[in-house]
Amino acid sequence: MLADVGAKSVKLLLQVPRQKSPCSLPGRPETGAFEFPDLTGGKLAGTRSGSSAAIEAIQEIAAAVKRLREASQSLAGEAGERTSTTAQMAQQAAGGAEAIAHKAGGVAGAASTTTTGTRETDRHASQLGTLAAQMQELAAAFQV
């Protein structure tokens, strides 16, 4: 309560018209209220405009960080897709290589069978040649 009375007294004293004295601060003589001089030499206004520029710069940086994050996420998604595609291609290639190896094994088996058949044919052809020679000798003996 005492503080309320003190604050009201100060307010009333500031509003009372006063005579300008050589020791008084510059102010408005009609109300007795005074204005504080700018002791910063205009630096306060410069600080305010600098703060505005800093806020704008921070906003631009935040926007750039947002764009970088979006680009990074996009690249990560594309890298994931490429990894998946590469894995699928590798899987298909492995399956194709396995099929080729299986077929090559079949071709090798067929070649082996063909080689065995060719050897058998050669052996039989040789036997047939021997029999033909024997038949010619026997036919020569029956000439009349």
C-alpha cells in the first residue's frame, strides 16, 4: 500500500507544470515530464535495424536448411530405390547365371554322351570294315 502511495506521488509530481531550472533535464515544460537524451549516438536505432537484418538472415538460413533437408531426403529416397533396383538386378543376374550354369552342365553331359556315341560308332565301323574284308576273301573263294 505504501508503494502505491509512493508511485502515485511520483506520477503526480511529474505531471505538475514546472519552471525550467538550469539543472533540469530536457523535457516537456507543459507536463513536467522529461525525455531522456539518446546517449548512444544513434546506435540503438542501428542495433534495431541490425536486428531486423539478422532476423531476415536467420530466416533465409532456415529456408536454405529446409531446402537442403528436402534435397537430402529426396536423395536418400532415390538412393534407396537404386539400392533396391540394384539388388533386384543382382538377384535376376544370379538366377540367370544359375540357369546358364545348369544348361551348360546339360550341354556338357550331351557332349560327353555324343563323344561316347562317336567312339562306339568308330569301333563298330572298324569291326564292319574287318567283316567286309573277310566277306571279300570268302566271296573270292567261291568264284566259278
